[in-house]
Amino acid sequence: MAEFIFERYNYWAVIFLMMIGLYVTFQAGNMIKRLIGLSVFQTSVFLFYITLGKIRGGSAPILFGHDYLQEHGGHEDDGHGAGHGGDHAAAAGHDVAHSANEGVDELGRPFVDGYIEPGHVGGAPLQELYSNPLPHVLILTAIVVGVATLAVGLALVVRIRESYGTIEMDEVREADIKHADTEASAETA
């Protein structure tokens, strides 16, 4: 049981941050503290999605051609070594120019080796395990939205401070109640 708990420490961190963020958001009387609690809660959601997207032993989903490592394996092959780099770079450019037409069939359509037709059963199994990139992309978007939301919230807090002279929720409510009572008594008189 303890092993199960300790293996999932990142989920416990997410739960802890989420509960702190919710508590501060609901219990704070100060509007800025509420916005900070909302940001902590939002950060815990980001961590949760990133945790779900990570696969143990997985690498970044970057695909290379079948002969990429043979051509670009070491720096010494590309002329990054001692004083004769220009000769190797020119030779590499010459090889690339001649192999440009190798990926095009006789009708001019590009083709890719190693892929199978849709519906074909079988094929070579994946040789490498990749992490899912979608949660990371979504989190980048969510961070931008979160910063924009926080900026709007802080702008509203500044306007409330200018109007009421305070950013405490209780004092703002009392001022609203007094204002509503004075308007109601002015209408009845």
C-alpha cells in the first residue's frame, strides 16, 4: 500500500495544490487572495494534465527518417572537426541535391517508406515509446488564458478599490447594502 502511494507522489502533489487553491478561493475575504487561490488551483490542473501526458520511458514524439542517424550520426561526418570542414559540407550538399528526387514516384507524388495502407492489418510494430504531446500543447494555451483571466481579475480589483476604497469582500457587501438601502429610502420618500 505504501509503495502504491509513494509511486504516485505527483498525483498527491496535484491534490494538495488543488485543495489549497480551493480553500483559499472560498475562504479568503480579500479579492487578491482569492485570485491567488484561483491561480494555485489552475496550476494544479496544469500539473495534472502534464502528469497524464507523460509515459514512463517515453521520449519526445519527434520522428526522423530511416537513414537520419546514419547520415547525421556524428559531428565529425558533417565537417565540424578540424580545418577541412568546407570539403565535407560541399560533399554533403551534393549528395542531398542528387537524392532530392528519390522520394518522388513517376507521377510526381511524394511517397514515404515504412507506412502501410489504411485498413492493412499487420506492419512493423513501433520500436520506440512516445509521450503524448497533446496535453503539453493544451497547457500552453491554458497558461495564456490563465494569465489573461488573472489580468482581467486584477483590473477589476483595481476598479473596485477605486469605487469602494477597499478590496475586502465583507466591506464591499456592506457598502452595497447601505447604498441599496439609501436608494430604497429615497424612492419611498
